[in-house]
Amino acid sequence: MAENEKLETKAAEKKAKKAKGPSIWARIAAWFRSVKAEMKKIVWASPKSVFSNTWMVLAAVIIFAVAIGLVDVIFSKFIYILSVII
């Protein structure tokens, strides 16, 4: 009788363990499988398009830097003139 109770409690423990869900290692393995599947879906840009886009970004940064610099010079001259007048 005692053996039957032990077997039943072990079976109940196994059911409870399975009811919790997969183990941490199974979840980690599933995560790596899903990452691998998602990485296969990525469409990487060609080196030619990366090169041309880099130059466009650099040109835009330089243009905006010059424009902001000019606005800064104009405002600083304006503030200087105001301080001389006042």
C-alpha cells in the first residue's frame, strides 16, 4: 500500500512539474531557435547602398552644421550689438 502511495505522489509531482511548463533550458533553446529563424528573415543592405547612404548622411550633417553655425554667428553678433547699444 505504501508503495502505491509513493508511486502516486511521484506521478502527481511529475504532472505538476509538466503543468508548470517547459524547463528553463527548454525555453532558452526555444529562444535561440526563434532568434535563428528571425535572423534568416533579415534582408541585409548591399555594400553599395550602405556606402551611398553613408555619404548622404555625412552631407546632410555637414549642411546642418554649417546652417546652425551661421545662425549662431548671426545671433551672437546681434547680442553683441544689443550689449553695445544698452
